[in-house]
Amino acid sequence: MSSSAAGAPLLAAQSLSLVRGGRELFCELSVEVHGGQLWQIEGSNGAGKTSLMRILCGLSRYGFEGEVLRSVTPLYLGHQPAVKALLSPRENLQWHVSGEGLYSNEQIDTALARVGLCGYEDVPSHTLSAGQHRRVNLARLFLSEARLWLLDEPFTAIDKQGVDETQALLASHVDGGGAVVMTSHQPLQVTCNVHTLNLVHGVVS
């Protein structure tokens, strides 16, 4: 349990346990996430990282023991980019952010430009590469006003420049008082307040 940050946590997991296929993925896991923190969930393939992320964001409400408390509504980006193939990148973002607020085409186009998709705003998304699909998804981070970001493998299928730009965005969000919980197989190179949660060893630091 982290106690390094003052004030109420944005997210708190208490005594989470999950068994899948007769195998215990994690047991009695507790953690608090405060503004100004980035938490990286570590573990090998099959360790339960995505399952934990879905529990934390509220997509999995059954099949586990323990409790998750959220004081804010998180923005969740899953392992697979939720990009509709028949919609353009602009239309995808209009659809994705509709639950948070209304954004102008100019705001959306600026977000797309920041992830390197200037000129692709109106093309059908099925013509884009896997990396470009990921960038459409990441553009949501430039539009969302959510304080808590839950990101499952956000660096998948993007190039080194995209990884560097995304890490800089994460650090800026945390330095501004937001919080990030994420999984990644890539080492983080950020200067913000980073904590780790290792599912294999059950270590919180």
C-alpha cells in the first residue's frame, strides 16, 4: 500500500484476488493511486496484467474477490485499440469522447496532429496501419480531461518517436496532478513519481 502521497486516493484496490482456469493470478493485492503518481504493473505474459486493469476500470465486476474504489471516472485505453474500421480517425474520436464532452473538429484535428496523423483525419480507418490505429487511440489522451488514466500496453505497435512522445505526455499528466496506471513491456524513461506493482512477486514499491 502506497502512503507517499497525501489526500484521498483517486483509485484504491483492497485485497484483490483472482483465480482463472484453476490458477491463482494474484492474491490479496492492495494499492492506492494518488494524483501525481504513475504506477507500472509488471509481470510476464499470462500473469494477469490485463485482467487487473479491467478490474480497476470497472469492466470486470465479477469473478474476483476484493474491492475497488474510484473517486473519479478514469479514462481507459485497452490493449486493443477500439477503432471502428469504417469511421475516419476524426469520427472515431468524436464517438469515443462523446461521454466526456463536446470537442470541436479543430480540437480533434490538433490531437491527431500531435500523434502524427495530420492529413489522415478523414480517411477510412481500415486503410491505416496497426501503428496508426494505436495513434488514433492515443489521441484520446490529448482530449480527455480525466485525472486518472488506465492504459494497457499503450506503446504497442508505435515507433520509438511515438513511444518517446507518449512517455513525455504521461510525465506531463502526472506532474500536473493526474495519475496513470499502466502496463508495458518497455522500460519507462520518465522523471515523474513512478511506482511499480509486480504481479509475479506481489511486490509493491
